[in-house]
Amino acid sequence: DVKVTQSSRYLVKRTGEKVFLECVQDMDHENMFWYRQDPGLGLRLIYFSYDVKMKEKGDIPEGYSVSREKKERFSLILESASTNQTSMYLCASTGTAYGYTFGSGTRLTVV
Amino acid sequence: AQSVTQPDIHITVSEGASLELRCNYSYGATPYLFWYVQSPGQGLQLLLKYFSGDTLVQGIKGFEAEFKRSQSSFNLRKPSVHWSDAAEYFCAVGEASGGGADGLTFGKGTHLIIQP
């Protein structure tokens, strides 16, 4: 089975810190995604990448950046964390034909 | 812009009863449609998907969904729910031509509660 691994299940960070959320997939998928999940808002797309060093903004990119130096790894970066970025973050990958696989999520709390 | 509406935030169903979760989409082109389930503390698991062909789609765990183009709907059904079906359910839409590279648009989710 395809695996998408998010390095942390829970993170607590302070306001203003630089935060890295890491995601690794093991099936050579071209496309990777970062979503944010909030109660009552569903999942919203932050950034996605269809190739190494390529990135595209999703629906809510403000306050975030991403890095994809290797095909299997897609990092989400909060340059200066704020309390309104407290959320569940989900990483996903897909090869072709919409074969999405999601990670288990990272619950980030910014205090 | 594409959008997905799940009108019911919460639904409570008795164990053994039938279930229908509603999903309406707004999309200008041919949509690809999905239902995902999320158990507490878990990622999303694909229940079923519709790309083309037969408008009644069978999925895992005994779920099915029917695509109705005239109503822009893709409702999820199960004839008899089990306590283990309690979870959050998400409907999603994607662009047919993109193959998934542009991501999915999700509804806000429906929280399913099962009464004993």
C-alpha cells in the first residue's frame, strides 16, 4: 500500500516561531498536496506540487510556503507561526487517475 | 470556481437504520466525485469515486452513491449502518482533465452519530 507519512502527530509551537511540517510518500507519486482541516470548514488546499522544485498556490496560501527538493518529500513551512494557524494539517499524494492517499495528519497548536 | 455543499453538519441514525448523506456540487465542466471517511484521529479514507459510466457507484464498507447530473448531486447511502460507521464524511470534487494534479475541493463534512 502507498504510504504517506507525516513526521509529527502533534506539535506545539510559540507565536513567531518558524515551523516545518514534513511529509514523505513512498510510491514515487508526482503530485503532493497540503491541506488544512478546521471544524465546520472541511479541508482547504494550501499548496500543491506536481514535480520537484515546482509549487502552486492553493486556496489559502497566505502565511505558508512549501519546499519540494526531492520527489518523495513535501514540506510545509510557517515562516512566523500565528495562533490562527492552529489547525490539523493533512498531506496527500497522487500519481495518476486520482489515486489520492492521505497522511494521518499533524495537529499543530500555536500558543 | 468549483464548490461542494454538504447541507447536513450532523446526522444521527440508529444502528441498523438506513443512511443517506447529501452532497451537491457546483462545477462548470465534467466533475470527478468522491466520498471520503475520516475516523477520529485518522487521515481520510476513500469510500468510493465516480468518473463516468454507471451513475450508481459501489464502494467499500457497504456504501454506495448515485450521481445525478440534473440535480448536481452525489448522495452517499448505506442500507444498514453499524456503530463503526460513526465518523466524519467528506464529499469532494475534482477536475476531470487534470488527473488530480490540481487537488480536490472538499465539502465541509457531515458528522455521523450512531445511536444504539
